[in-house]
Amino acid sequence: MKLKYVAVAVAMASTPLAQAAGFYLKEQSIVSQGAAFAGAAARQDVASSVYFNPAGIAEMGSQIEGGVHLLIPDQKVTGTAAIGALSIAEQEPLSNSTIPNFYYTKPIGDGVAGFGISAPFGSKNEYAENFIGALDSQYVQLKTVDFSFAYGQKLNNNVRLGGALVYQTVDIEQRKLVSSVLLGQASTAIATLKGDSSALGITVGAQFDLENGGVLGITYKKGLEQDVEGTTTISNAFTMDVPGVGDIPIPADSYNATGTLKLPSMTSISLIHPISDRTDLMFDVTRYGWSAYDNLTVNTTWVAPLGTQPSVSEQNYSDTTSFSLGAEHRYGNGWTARAGVHLDPTPTNDTDRSFSTPDGDRTWLAFGASKETDSGVIWDFAYTHIKVDDTTLNRAIAAGDDILTASATAESTFNIISIGVRVPLN
């Protein structure tokens, strides 16, 4: 088959995305999940502050905190225009997935050290090969793991400071159609991009005790750039028609590929405000530096005389700001209840939105509870319902000399069931 270089370039130049707003998974603490993340950067009673604000561990004792979130998606993507044999169809690309968390704190010297394992970015979805979205992303799997090494210390009676060094690993796999009936041909080539990377980041934060007994927390996470190295694998041989060069046979083989995945910075301000001895109101505002993800450039080393060729896929994400409001009430007898609402806007737009994440503005409604046993062990529970605004997709697809548009609509909701435990070690 013949195929312009740009068709393969576009096929390789789109990144896999996740099922939270943008491609961020905020489910990193069962306690904070139950309050829709309101007050997350101001808490002082959970080892998961290693992730949200290391200053929050400054006066903690030794504790192990672990938990798991079960994500249950309900997403329907319906093609609104067909291209050749890629007929209009409805797809449900997402499947159930789990997000685990683990944290540990221990007093050392004048402060408290902490360690955490979390998965802040990740997703897995799949379309049928005869669905129009397969031209953009037929299968995608993104996995990230953060290993956080934190330390928090009390500066004076009212101020706590903290920081964490974060080692993050990334694994990416994506498949998509690079040729089909788009060009009036019966055979189809599937391009598979696989790669991995690692990078170092930092989190810094502070907490301030207020005169009314409340706490103000501020934290900043540095945005990382992951330089992914891997391969582009072509399933069927084809001929690449390169302007100025001619027809270049491309064997079915694996080719070296590199690219940069730009992840957003995050700045959070949280407040816990007591309104009685047993009840707190909680707030959070978080700013995401999504505009760093303006495009994705992939460099693939093909056969001679092509050599290494760059391709650029425009993403044009926008910075966003999320808001959370929640409350927590301590009933006594070891029971605590909490609830919250979280407004989480999407950084995507109707033109550049990818089929791998047909994302929209999200509204989270969360409920949670904790029970402390006689031994001091605390069990944490949370339930979250996420309503996603309906979205449209109009993704540009290169086919020979033509640029076609893969169009669809998406309807999505998510339910999350979370359970965890906090174990004191003192």
C-alpha cells in the first residue's frame, strides 16, 4: 500500500490520555476522596499528605496508610460521520480499573520523614478497528508510578514546612490504524508505539495554624517532562510516498522512536475552618499548568534514506482551576463522616480533543466515613459519582494528501468506590 509520510506521523504523534480531567488521576487518598479533596493540602492526620502537602506530616507519628480505588466508568462514544468502511458505531472504550496508594511516616530528628507510592496518571481504553476513533487511538494504555521521599518539620508554633523528592516512571503503549479504506485499499497497517521513561520532580508545601483553630495549606508540584524512548512497530509492510524522494518501501518491523510527554505543574491552596468542636468546613483551589502540553513531538527512525523524521501533533491544552467545598463531622465513638463537591474543568477543546480521552468538564459528588477501632487502627471508606459534560470530537486525520475529520460525541459518568486503612506504629 502507498501512504504519505504525514499519515504515519500523525498516527504516532498522539499521546495516550487518562480518565480524569485532562489525564490526571487525583484519587490518591481515601480520606481526601471522601471530601472531594476539600482541605487536602491542610490535613495533618493522614500519611497521604506525603502526596498532597508534605508539610502535613510534620507533627505525625509513625503511620502506615494504604488504600485502593475502584473506578467504574460508563462511557459511550458515538461516531457522527463515517470514512469508508469505518462505519458509524457506538463504542464503550473504558473498562473497570483500580488505583492503589501506599504511604508511610516516621519521626526522624526534629521532623517526620515520609514515603509514598502513588499512580497520578493512567488509563486504558480500546475501540474496535472498524470504528472511526481507531484512526486516532485504537488502543491505549498509560501507566505512571510516583515514588515520593518526603520530610516535614515544624518551624514554630504556627508554621510547618515540607518537601518531597519524586521519582516518576512512565510506561506507554498505543495502537492506531495508519492506513485502511481511507485510501481505497483493503489492507490495513496498525502502528504500535511503546516506550518508557523516568524523571525526577519535587513537591514543596507549607501549613499555617490560624487563630480560629483552622489550618491554611499551600503546596506546589513541579511539572515533569518525560523523555520517552521506545519503538514504533508496523504490522504490515507498505510503501511511503515521500515528496521529493519517491516511493520508499517500509517493511513490517520495529523502528526506534522518541518523544516528550509534558506533565502539568499543580498549585493548591486548602483551608480547614472549624465551625464547632466537632465540625469543620473545608475548601480547596488548585491551579493546573496544562498549557505546558501544547503539542507532542515524536521522532521515528525509519529505513534509509528517510532516517529520523519528526512529527508534531498539536494538543493546545489550557490551564485550568478546580474548586472543592466539603465538610467533616466527628460523631464520637470513633466515627467521622465527610462529604464534598469538586468542580473540575477540562483542559481540552472541541478541535484538538483526542479519542483516547473524550474529556469534558466534570462535577464530583463525594461521601466518606472513617471508623477508629479500639486498637487505634482507622478504616476509611469513600464513594464518588462524577458527571462529565457531553463533548464533541473533531479530530484531524491525515490520509495521503487529504486531511479528514473523525467526528463523534461522548457521554460519560464515573463511579468510584474506595477503601483504605491507617495503622499507627507508635
